Amino acid sequence: MARLLEVSGLRVSYGAVVAVNDVSLNLESGEVVGLIGPNGAGKSSFIDALTGAMKNRGGTVTFEDASLDGLAPHAVARRGLVRTFQSVELFDDLTVRENLLVAAEQPTLLSSLRDLILPSKPVGLDNVAWASSICELDDVLDAFPRELSHGQRKLAGVARALAKRPRLVLMDEPAAGLDTDESVAFGKRLRSLPSHGVSVLLVDHDMELVLGVCDRIYVLDFGAVIAQGTPDEIRSNPRVIEAYLGGHSVQS
């Protein structure tokens, strides 16, 4: 597999508070990699720094052999690295299809001017259909977000990210609020993404989900990596059990 993402010595701080401290992480094309840790461990700050929403104070981020350092979020997304958010903020006055189309369309100034003069068929419809099919949302494409179940809203948030046809999607707590059956179904869809050419960096507190779908896992505590390895290695790691699991091992 080819190296897709390389993070080296990343550091993020808020004034005197260091949220991410010298974190290094790599992800190969076709992998699903987990990033876990207690609340306040620095997971969301790490994702913010990768996607340009937060300026890193040190280290480097390389995606497909090109530096992402200093790029704005929209420029990072156009490179093929996108994210989902803990809060699924869909446009409530648009249908699911229209929400996905907004994400799929990546207009430039030239294309916007052209469409004012000569309106054309939206170019993102194929991407919308592709993302909807992966997330099994075809039956609710014409529904409004308020008509969806919580699980469907979460899937719509993932589909919105996929509608950009990314190479890598960073998922921030995508399973939050899902019941057991919804989480299992979501895990199956997530695990299928590499077969569609999309790799995944997954941040979630659902340990069964993370241990069940990830190829490798990194563990953060107080902004630093305290362990990395396969799900079996993480499950039995004493530092992880103490720092993240409160002294109780995770059963397979």
C-alpha cells in the first residue's frame, strides 16, 4: 500500500495550553485507522490542524507527497482530504439530495460566472448518487433532514463528505448517539469505504466500533501518543487500559 498521510511532530496549542504535543501518525491508502483517547486528549484539535481549521505550532502534514502546511480548509478539501463533524449540521431547508449536492459542487469564480450566463446541469449529480448509494440513503434523498432518524442524519453527514469524492475522510465521532444496531450497520458501511477508494481516519468513543473496523489504532492521552498498534495490541495494552478504559480491559 502507498503512504497517503504522513504527520510528523505535530503540535497545537491554545496560548500556554498544549493540546497536541509532538504527535506523529501515518496512514496508508486503503486503511481504516482509529484515533482514540479520553475526553480532552487532543483528538479534535488534531483533526482541526490536519484540515486547516487550526494552525499547528510545529511539525508537518504531508498528504499524497504534498505539504498541507498553511493551507485553508477549502484548499485541503480540494486536495482530497475532508472531514465530518461531531454535530451534524445539515441545511434543514434543503433535501438530503440538495445537501449532498452543495458539498459535491466545488465552484470556481469562472464556473460561477459561466453559470450565471449559461446555466447547466449540476456537475455533482454523479457524486451525489455515488455517496448516497454507499450510505444507503437512496430512499430518503428527497426527504428533509427533520424527517430523518438520528442514524440517517449521521449517515447524511458522512455522505456529504463523500460527495466530494475524497481520498481520505476524517470522521469525528460519527457514531455518537447511534444505538447498537445502527452502530453495527454503520461499521459495515465504514469498513467498505476502502473498496471505493476512500481511506478513513476514525475518531470515536465507541470502542466496539473502533476495535471492530480499524486496521490500526493510535491512542492519545494529554495530547501525546501513548500507544499504537493493531486492535488486539491496543485491547491488551496496559497504558491504554489505565488511561482510556479506567483499568478495565476491553473484551473481544
